[in-house]
Amino acid sequence: MTERMVVNIPVVVHVVWNSSVENISNEQILSQIDVLNEDFSAGNIQIGGIPAIFQALIADVGFHFCLASKDPSGNSTTGITRTQTSNNIGIGGTSAIHHSSQGGHDAWNPDKYLNIWVAKFAGGIGGVGSFPGEGPADEQGIEINYKQFGTFGTATNPPYHLGRTCTHEVGHYFNLNHLWGPSANSCCNEDDGVADTPVSCEDYLSECPSGTTFSCTAPDMWMNFMNYTDDACMAMFSLGQKLRMYDALNNFRAGLLNSDGCQAVATEEQAVGTELRILGNPVRAQLNLEIRSQTGSPWKLELVNMLGIPVFCEAKMANAPVSIDCQPFPRGIYFLVASQNETRIVKRVILI
Ligand SMILES: [Zn+2]
């Protein structure tokens, strides 16, 4: 078995909000990072439904997205910034969102971080992604409508409720075109520059096809992330798209390869020793963990599902092993939230 190659992509999410509903939770942001990691590793559940003719073209892109742990100054960070803006029309999709002086938030060095801005958009636009070399250097990154970012919270309206808007825009960021090509109206006469994605014309906006469909001569790869297909019906990047993305990474975004944005920073908090340790993750039946803390008072432990609903909640003592029986809970992604006074630690748990 050959070793799987993985490239870490440090991500900073800039939440630029006007009304408080737009100030989405950390958990919602994490759910989007999870979707990116599934989609760029051929790890999503929709893959099973891909027609047989395209199965051999499914790419494990090998990008691993991590919320930055180190900011551009070398300080510890959550990888999330939050800015209240006075723009109540929708700062998303405007140049202003990239600039603190204009009510948005300045990019972190785009050579070292993938900048993702989340905000309200005027009109129905779901997101925007900059192609390599497109637009000013300090505006490189992607912007996503807060209603389409992540998989719960404000992102609960089908068909854009499974985080695929962001997957699609990250595709553009790494130089992928739509399957029908760079122009909107050159049906079957233009290609996307990728050999193994069939020439097509249909964008599949608000559609969820099944089986074999045609818009030009070869069957359409309608489940490709670079169409406009419903979130629930997208499933894959192709091997050719993977090559094109690595070409963009190596030639236009190579700084990401040397970024230390996801390396840990030694902090005072860590020195004090407050830590939530999960012993074995993914979890099969028993979730075993330990909270290390200097204070002896109990911690509130919650296991929260992707809808934000706690399925388990109990007070537990620190510095002693804790075991939670997870067999009653459906398989999937959860967040383990440990809180004590002002301190809150969140870890992702996968039940398999
Ligand atoms: Zn697009």
C-alpha cells in the first residue's frame, strides 16, 4: 500500500456580521471544515451513489483543511476572526469585506492562509472564489453566504445546506473551472481544461439528477462539485481536477505548502494544563476521555450532534477517566463540549 499524501491547508475564517444571526457559531464553522475534509479526501457519503462509469475517476485530492492555530504574528489563535460591520445590505461579494478600514476584515497573508470570509450577501449569491492571479493580492480567498456555510445553524435550507458552496469555491481558488468551461454561454464548444471531465453544457442548477444524463455528446458528470447541482447530489472531484489543483498549488499558491499556520503555539493555557483528551477517535462504542485541569470543580460535559442538539449532558470530575456509552447514538460527527465557568473546550468526535 502506498502512503497517502496529504497537504495541510491552513484556514482562517473571517466572520463579518451585522445582525447577530450572521455571527455564526464556532461549531457551525467546524462543520464546514469537516465537509471540506470529507470532500477533498473522497470521504463523503454521497460517493456511493456515483454512477459506475465515473467511479474510476473519483479523486482523493489529499487536501486537509485545518483552522489556523497560529496567526500571522505567531500567536495562538482559534483560526476565526469576528467583526461587526455597519453594512446591513450585505458586505459579501464586495471589495470592502476584505478590508478592516471598510467594515470588513483584512486578509491574513494569503500566501500562508486560505482566507474564508463569511457574511450576508445582497441577493441570492451563495459564494465567490478567486482564481489564482485574479483580483488584488490582498483580496485572495473565498467568500460564502452565512446561510450556506457549514451544515447546521444558519445553513439549514436545502438545497444549499451541506457545505458544498464552500467546496465549490475552494475548487475555483485552486483554479478549477465549471464543467461547462470558463464562459457561461458557449455550450459544448468550450472545455474546463480537464481531460477526464466530459464536455458539458448543463449547469444542473437546483437539480438532483440520477443515472446517465447528456447535454453534449458524452454522459455528464453531474455529481461533480464544479457544477451547480444540489448539495445533496454532489459527490466528487475527478483525477484530472486533482492534477489541475496541484498545479495551481505548486505554481500559484505554493506559500501554503510552507505555512506554519497549523502548527501549535506553546501557550500559558497549555502550560497550566487544562486539556480535554479523547482516548481513541473515531469512537466505536465507548467514548473514553479525561479532562486535565488544575481546579477540582466539576466540568459540564456535552455531546452535541450536527443539529446542535445535546445527546448527552452530565457533570464530570476532572483528572479522572470518563467513559460515555455511545451505542444509543446514531453514527456520525459530534462535538464534545467541556465547560467550566468561562472555559470551554470543543473537540470533534466521530462515532463509527
Ligand atoms: Zn462557480
